[in-house]
Amino acid sequence: MGNNDTGRSVIERFGYRLSSIVERWMPSPFLFAILLTYLVFVAGLVLNQTGTIEPANGGGAVGPVDMIEFWFGGFWGFLGFSMQMVVILMTGFVLAYHPAANKLLVRLARLPNTPPQAVVLVAGFSMAVAWIHWGFSLILGAIFAREMGKVAHERGVDVHYPLLCVAGYMGLGLTWHWGWSGSAPLLLTDETEVGEGTAFAMVSDPIPVTETIIHPYTITLTILSILFAVSVLYLITPSGERARGITEYIPEDELYETGTDGGEDIIEPDEPDTDGTVPAERINNSRVLGGLVAITGVAYVFWILVTEGIEVWDLNTINFAFLMAGVLVWTNPSTYREKFGEAAPAAAGIILLFPFFAGIQGMMADSGLAGALAELIIGLSTVETFPIFAWLAAAILNLFVPSGGGQWIVMGPSILEAADQLGVEFGHATMAFAVGEAHTNLLNPFWAIPLLAITRIKAREMFGYAAVMLLALFPFLAVVLYLLPYGMF
């Protein structure tokens, strides 16, 4: 065995052992949220009582009842934003489950000949798609991981299924917040979110995506990160007896129930049978009506992009665009409605857990914890190290508030105020924050809930390897954020 094989074997063993530890101890996502609720409650209470932090309203010491009020006050604070996130996820789900998408994944799944190649292909695909639409990536990445595991089983390729699932999740764990559906940069494009009288009063005008999402700094950061991530995944892919195939997690007789194998089991769009039906059924299944509204909606998106520029791209625009795109590819209104119904279980975890994390966010914000955390970490930074500290602040807060938009509302003002004082461009500060917000998704299972449902794997069975990726990315991101210039582009 050569030196490369030996080194790779060491990395494989490390990943395998860490995965075993996490699999033994990691709680379910819902229990994770409950435990974090108690942790933030106690931390806010103790630190306020000792005078270490002060509540956001400048009042006196905070008691248990106050913390509960903060919790309740935040619980329903982001219903509108929650709905935006649900729509992003469900439109991604509906597009990802179109037969054309399934057939593409089947063809791609047959390309790799070795386990590392299979893992790298799923990860690269997931991260690239996440830059376009995080909901699309989350669902399509999960389907691709499952399909790859199934094809590998058929071909006798010993690929480790939990690592395939991590690869399918890498878009949410690295690149999504730098792309077209990134919450923080898109919130800054909204003139109702910035300027006098808002939380982002230090920003006089909306910040266009040309200074954030499609700035050369962000594009370069994205490409470098994808290359590094797939390299690590290649090295940690288990081999031989360590590799556990898909049939250890999904019984073989259940592998073809979802109809995504590219053969006769693929579920094609239902053709409406209008012979002998009542007029209402013919209207419900009218491809003319569905196609007309879809073409109108898609055409309008193109029109506003041409007339108003890329700066118009925000969360509402991206949701509208993908909603209309879904109608366009399915055409039949009744079929599209049914597909949304099938997508509902994937959104159930968000609907249940988002209020709990919003409650955690309420305690973090009103008790002064979030502000103190931001001020502590950012106060240690200089112009050169500011991106690193903004990344770390977001990474830590993401463990408690796993919502990019929710975190930005809590921490964004402190990030931008510190950036303003140091002379750091707002776009640079925003994207550095976005790095950290996505990074620790590799430790928090909240956004993996739909993937867990599709892949039929438990969070503790895959998040050990996610933790390996989290650790591997720390030195890489620190170096890149420190050395990669924003102003020179």
C-alpha cells in the first residue's frame, strides 16, 4: 500500500469512528430543539442575573417569567418568513419529483464506477443546485443519494449509504446561502427591510445581489469551497467492510416503491381522462389553463428582470418564479395540486420546529444573548479578520437558531454596524455571515428532516460524517476568508 492509500486509510478510520460516536449519542431533531430551548433559557437567565449581559430593552435583571415571555413573544414572530421557507421547500420538492428530473438522476447515478466517485458526484451536484435553489437541492440531493445507493447496490459497488446522504445534504451545509435563495442577501434587497425605521437603519439603500450573490468574491468562494469539500469527501469515503450499503437501511423489497429508478416504475405525469367526465373535471385537468397561467407568470419574471435588473431578485420573486416553473413543467393543474399534497410531509418538520426555534430566537434576542455574542466575537476583530469572526458568530448562533433569515434579523444589525465602524463593505460582511450560517447546518439536523424522510435514514446515522465535514471545513474557511480579497474584484 502506497503513502496515499495509508493516509487515506487514516482519514477513513477517523471519519468512521466519529460517525459511530454521533450515531450513538445524537438526539432526534425535535428533541434537539427542546434541549436547545432549555439551554438558552438557563444561559439567558444566569447571565442576566449575574450582570454579564443586559436585556435588549435595557431593563433590569431578567427572571424565569421574563424568559418565558421572551420565548412566547418570539414563538410566532416569523410566520410570514416560515411560509416563504415552506414554499421554497415545496416548490423544490415538486420540481425535483418530476419524471424528467428523476430520469436525469438515474443517468447520472450510472456514471460512477467507484464509491468515492459516487459520493463526489452526489455532493457536487447537491452543492451546485443549492446555489440556484436550496429547496430544490435539499429534495433533489436526497433523491439522488437514494438513487445512487440503489444503483450502486444493483451494480455491486460498495458505497457507504450514510455518506451518500451527507453528500446529498452538502448544498444546505455549504453553498445555499451564497446563492439565489440566500436569505440574508435577499433580505437586504428589500427596501422595507433597510433604511430609517428598520433594524438595518445603518444601510441607507437596498444592497443589490451584484454586491453579494453574484459578486466575483462570492463566486470564487463558492467554487473553491466546492472543490475542497468534494476532495475531503473523496478521502473519507469508507471502503471494504466499513461500507454499509442502502439495503442495511431500506429493505430491498421497498427500494422501488418511490418510482425513481428510471425504468417502468417511474411515475409519469397523469394524463387527464376527459372522456365522459363532467365539465368541472375537464376544467380541473385543463393543460391549456395551466399552461397559460404558467407562461404568464414565467414571462412576468423575465420581464421584471429585464426592465428592473437583477436587483429585483428577492425571496418573493424566487418563490413566484419557481411556483410558476412548477406549473409550467406539470401543466395539468390537478396533477400540480396533487404533487403539492405529496410535498406536504417534507414540510411538516419545518412547520413543527420553526416556531420552537423562533422561540429560542426570541429568548436569544430579548435577553441580550444574541447581541452579546455578536459584540463579543466581532469586537475582537480587525478589518482583516472581520470575515472570520462574522463567520464564527453566525456558525455558533446557527446551532440555536437554524434559520438564515431568522439569524440575520437577530444578528445582522450587529454585523453590519461593526462592518460600518471598521470600514468593511456591507456585501462582504453579509456573505461572510452567510458562510457561518450554512456551515453548522452540518451539525444541526433541522434542515435535514425532509432528506431523512426521503432517504429513510436516521439523523444520528449520517451526522457523524457531517461532523467530519464540519471539522475539515474549519481551517479551510478560516484561511480563505482571511486571504480572499473582496475589494480587488
